[in-house]
Amino acid sequence: MFAIPGILALLLFIFVRPLEFLPALRALPMLYICFGVALFGFVIDLKLRRSRPAPTPQLGWVALFYLWCLATLAIRARGVLVPQAIDLAISISLYLLIAHAVQTFRAFQVVAGMLLALTLYLSFVGVHQGLAPFGCISVTYGGGDVTGEYDGRTCTRDRECYDGDPEPGADYICERVGLVGTTSIGNGRVRYLGPLQDPNELALAIGIGLPFALGFLERKRTAPRVLIVVAALGLVAVCTVFTQSRGGQLVFLATLAAYFVKRYGLRGLLAGAVLAAPLFLFGGREGAEAEGSSVERLECWYEGMTMFRFSPIFGVGQGQFIEHHFLTAHNSYVLAPAELGFPGMVAWSIVIYLSTKIPIQALRRYSAPGAGPEAKVAVTWAMALLAAMIGLLVGIFFLSFCYHQILWVYVGMCGAFYSAVKSHDPGFEVGFAQRDFVWVCAIDAGLVGMLFLYTRFKVG
């Protein structure tokens, strides 16, 4: 399929961010080039009838969600409508391309293999960074992010970087110096570049990529694949410890628990907890720093619920949370109602609901005894996707991920899985009935009510 190379290049660009450590690429619009190559390949596939113009279950609701986001901006923040629309369109386009251009299990496995390779890469860089020595970083502040460059000096604390011959007027921090220009933050918390500069987001990204290693092993048990699973488990676990992300630990536990529960029932929860125990023992932050982070996050939730209270229909506008508070929401289930109002939250939730329902429906349909080899393929990848989505749903409770590109990559993967299943079983359908709509609305109302009361009780 001609669209696959462009999609792989797009994923490589989004996760690896080569333009940040290869200056020669900065002059090129790499993101748009990759999009263009993938789209051109998809057009060729359609022309050659290697792909069919078939919508995935999320398509209509994704369109509605995007239009609602634009409506909130037109009402609340018209001055930033165009740039915000373009930024959001990039994330939406990832779903559109992956979900509709990947239409066979062979193509799906290629893309899943790329996501696994990126998970291993990010984990390896994180582990290397976590073991690296500390050095003086000349920092730059912008857009809420702290970036910087290593100036070649070693250190043990920040003030040492101001001794000797520092750059006049520069600000310094003493952090670990990793590969490809990466540096830690917050006294050694490992992170990556670009959209994964937050250690919590790095932990989430590698945690939800882990199920693909288990999926490949389930497809074919060979020694190399066993080694890949062992390496993936080890690297992801150690990197998660080095991020000191409590949310990342929960993501790791959730993805493993999904597999253990499938195999051993509720007893699998205990087995998963035992396996993940070292993460909780050695990872995460403690003391005043951890308590301060929790208080800060709780205040963000409180402000988000206040924004929703004063504008429950249109919110404050997509991407406008930080215009009303100095930090982002740190919770997707707070961010959605605060910025988009309850209708926008429902539209976004339906997209996530349908994406999760796709692998669940496949597991129910193809797990029957005596199913053929194609059904076994569907069950394997349905389980991997379900585990990834469960981890994602847990992780975004602590992150502002509603519009994040990685979330929409996984929404696209669920759509691609649906397309691949449909190519072998045209009778496979994932519907959205009135009962589903009522369930989503009820869950969202319960979440908003719970968060509103909780934040008022704890802060108000």
C-alpha cells in the first residue's frame, strides 16, 4: 500500500522530532511533507483499488467534535481561530489518514511495528538519560516549557553552574544530559523532546505502546520476539521509574492488568499488581515536591470546574484554558468541559468511546472456540488495542490530552483495526445507538459532578 511509507514517516517525525537535533531539517516543512506523501499514497491506493473509501465509526463524531471546537473559538476567542484550527486539524488528520489508509492486517501490523519501535527508542533514550551524569544546562523558557543546551560542564547542583565562566545573563539548571540533546527536568526526571517534554507524557506514550510487543509475541512465539517483549517490559518499566511519574505507573499497571484479567479473570489483577509493585516501590515522587505537585494539580482542576460552571455550553474556547489560569488543566476530563462545555465534552467522549468499543466488539465476535486464523489475528490485535486504550484512559486523567497528537494516533489505530477487520468480514459493525449516547452522557455528567464536588470539598 502506497500510503504506508508516508504514515510511517509521519509517526517517526511526530515521536522522534528529528528537526530538534538535526538543524538541517529545520528549513524544511517536514510535517507537511510527510502528510503530503501519506495523502498522495492514499490517493494512489484508492485509484488502484487497493483501498476503498469506507468511513470508520468515529468519522462523523470526529467531524462534529472539530466543528464544535471551531464554534467555541468563534464565540470565545475569535482572534486565535485560524491558528488553533490548524493545530487541531493536524491531530485530526492523523486519525483520518491512519484509520482510512490502513485497511489490511498486514498494513496494520507494519504500523503497529513502527509504534513498538518508537516505544523502544523512547524508552532507551529515557533509560540512558536516567543513568547519565548531571551537567549545566543553559535554559530557555517559552510556552510553559523549559528547554536548554548542555554547555559541557558537569555539576551536582544548580548554583555550581554559575561558578567559573558562565554565559553572561544566562539562566542555568543542573540536570542529566541524555542522547539527541535531551535533558532531564525537576532534579533528574527524564523526558524527551517536542510533545513529550513532560515526563508524565513520556511515561504515558511508552506505556500504551507496550501492548504491541505482547501482540507480536501472541501472533508468533519465537525467540527474537520473546527477547523483544523482555526488552520492552524492562525498558518501559525502568524509564517509567526514571520519569518519576505516578500517572505513568498507573498506565503501566493498567496495560498489564488488561492482559492478566483476560487470561486469569479478576485474579489477574493481583498478578498484575505484584508484577508492577517494583514501579511503585522505586518510582514516583515523595515528600514536599510530590505534595506540592498534587496541590497544584488540584487547583487546576478547581479552576477548570469554575470555568465550566460559568460557561457550561461553550466553555472558554478550545485551547484557551491557559488564558484563564497560569497552568493547564492536568486532566483531560476537566479540560474538555472547561474549554468546550458539556456538548463538546460529549462529542470528544463519544470518539473515545467508539475507539474503545471497536476492539471490545471484535473480542466478543471472534473469541468463540473454533474460530479461523483470521479471527485469531483480530483477537490478538483487538486485545493489544484494548490494553492500550485502557492505559490511555487512565493516563489522561492526569494530563491535558484532549487534542494531543499521540491520542489521535491511537484513535486512528482503532479505526485502522476496524477497516482491517471489515476487509475480511464485511458483516462486522460497530454501531452507536441511542442507548450508547445515553451512557456516554451519563458517564460525562457523573464525571463532571464528581470532579466539581471533589474540587469544592478539597479546595473551596
